[in-house]
Amino acid sequence: MGSALELILVVLDWLSILIPPINMKLPLWLSAPQAMQLLDVRPQTLYASVSRGRIRARPDPADSRRSMYHRDDVERLAGRSHGRRSNRAVAGEVIRWGDPVMPSAISTVADGRLWYRGQDACALASSASLEAVAGLLWQCAPPKFAAAVPANQHRTTPLRNAMWILAERAATDPPAHGRPLAEVQSEAADVIGSLADAMLGPGPTVDMLLHERLAAAWQRPEAADLLRRALVLMAEHELNASTFSARITASTGASMAACVLSGLATLAGPLHGGAVAVVLALVNDAMVRGAEAALDEWLVQGRSSLMAGFGHRLYPAGDARCAALLACFPLPPAMADLRAAAERLFGEPPNVDFAMAALSSTLSLPQDALLTLFTLSRSVGWVAHALEQQASKVRIRPRARYTGPPVGSGAAPANRQSDR
């Protein structure tokens, strides 16, 4: 019996050496030699990947003259086969995340900043309204977001109301294809007005700007300027998932309501517009268990590469939108602790989702407020891209890389009634 117990203890000893503990933290950031070894490349290739946004980099805390490289990005690139990639491999990577896939004059991220038609979005946020930004992005006079016909109020959640009114309009509004630009721009402003009515209730006056309507609807009159800044910063962000959906719809000549509905349907996903809700849940967890304990739980679950609220591939040095918004109000203590712990553990600065969650916490906004704010703000960007796509007269139609059974290898399915 004794020898059997000794054997078990020896085996357990070896397993403790061979298998790392479940909560063991692999370093999230690699040195240049470590990154080059994993990639099997020269320094120039590593630096080129960083400059093209494929690998996130940050200064080494121990030596600011050196850089460190994000493990997830390095391992993703290292997983490719070496040598020249085929066109289909390049296209496959681009559709996931990577190089630009279509021309656009609307916005871009360059030099760590977000630019709206060549103007710094953070600078615009210091004084511009969302309506003024819409005029800039749509290339017209600043529109008024007041619906000609009030939205039907089904009085459920703001998201359901928004989906309902957009679906109704998409089923009845005429296609945008072939119509005068000014007419379509006017209709787009009316669609956003309908969206605001659906999510906030009928507006008290058509002369109110959207940030004033938000402040009134949420009974936060003192927060109007903060809400204005947030609306401007979130209005547009190049070819994100919801914007690409809106462009695909626009490429078919569909109505503005249909384009905005496509964008909203995509935004509603938990990995896009729902990310702020995840940050708020993380904050609540941190308030109960402490910031480091809450973050450790994310690591144990293998979610470090998807750390909601921290890091952004387009902003290796930190999300400029986040910095611009956080500069306008003090962080609540729980969020300040979470920020410090996350930066210490992961070396990732907060992103705009964190800033929006902090804004909601500071102002004690209603539960659905952030999704409402994000929807109304980003609808301006969706319209800008829809207008640009329809003006190009190009239909978006990528090809699939087939991975199914060999063509012609199997018999026709049984009970097949039609080839339709």
C-alpha cells in the first residue's frame, strides 16, 4: 500500500512540473528576440508588421528604448505558412482583420488618431455637435434629426423600438438607387430622427440638438456637453463590422432605412455594440471581489486576448477617443482601480468601451443608455458610408473559399424536391 502511495506522489510531482497551473499567466508581451524567434523573421519584417498594424507594440517598461510585442498578434502571424501567400490567403486575412479592402474618403486611423475627412475627431469633439459632424461626413449642411412623422411607440426596449421603426421604414421607403443626392441626404436625416423618437420618445422640440435630447430624456441636463463629446467621438470608425454591413446593403441600392437597419442589426451583437455591457459587468465584479481578482478570472478563462475595455489593434499606444473622453470627468474609484490593475497585468491601456462605461457609471445613466447613444451616434457614420457606396455604383460581392466535400463527390440528397 505504501509503495503504491509513493508511486502516486511521484507521478503527481512530475505532473506538477510538466503541466503549468491553470491560473499561470503567460507574458502577454514579448521582447523583440522572442517575437522574431516565433515568427522566424528578421528585425525589418517585425517592424514592418508593426507599422502596418498587424502587431501591437508598446515601450518596454524596463527600458523605454526597446519595444515589446503583443503575444496574440505574434502567434497569429506565426501560424501562417512561410513564403509568399496566395491571393485567396491575403483576401481571407483581410476580411477577418487587416489591410484595407476598399477606398473611402470618410475616415481613417493614422498616427494613433481618428480622422473625419482629414479633421481630428478628438479636436472636433471639443466643440462640434453630432449634427455638424454629420454635415462634414455627408458633405452637406448640418442636418436636423427630426422625423417628419413621429415613430410609432411600441414602448418596449429602445433597441426593439429602433428595430421596429427601421423595419417598417425599410419595407416602405423607396430605394436610394437613382435618386438625387440631396433628396437621399434629407431622407437619411429623417431616418435618424425616427430612430431618435423610437429610442428616446418623441422629441420636445425640433430645434433641440441630439445631445440636448439625450440629456433631457435621461434627466441629466448637466451632462449635455459630455454626451455631445461622446456622440462626436463614436460617430464614425472606418470599416467596422456594422459599417461594412451598412455598405453591403447600400451597394444593392436599398433605402437609407434598410442601410441603417443593417448597421443596427450588426451593432447589437455582444462583440460589437454590446462590448460596453461586458465592461460594466467586469466593473461590477471588480467592486465585489476586487479588481485583480476579477481580472484573474478572465485570465483563467483564457479571455485575455478579448479583454473588454482594454487595448485596440488600431491604437497600439492607446485609444485616442478614450483619452479625449476620460479627460473630461474624474473616474469613479472602482473604475480607476480596474484601469490600474488591467494596465499592470496586461500592459494594455483602456479603450473607448472603457470610457463609455465610465461615463455611464459617473452619470448613473439608464441601463439601455449606452446602446442608445452608440446607435444614434454611429448611424451618422452608417449613412456616410451608405452614401459613398451608392455613389460608387459598385456592388459588394466577395467570393467564398470553398472548404466542403469535393465537388461531384456525393449523390444528390434524398427527397430533394426542387433546385430552387
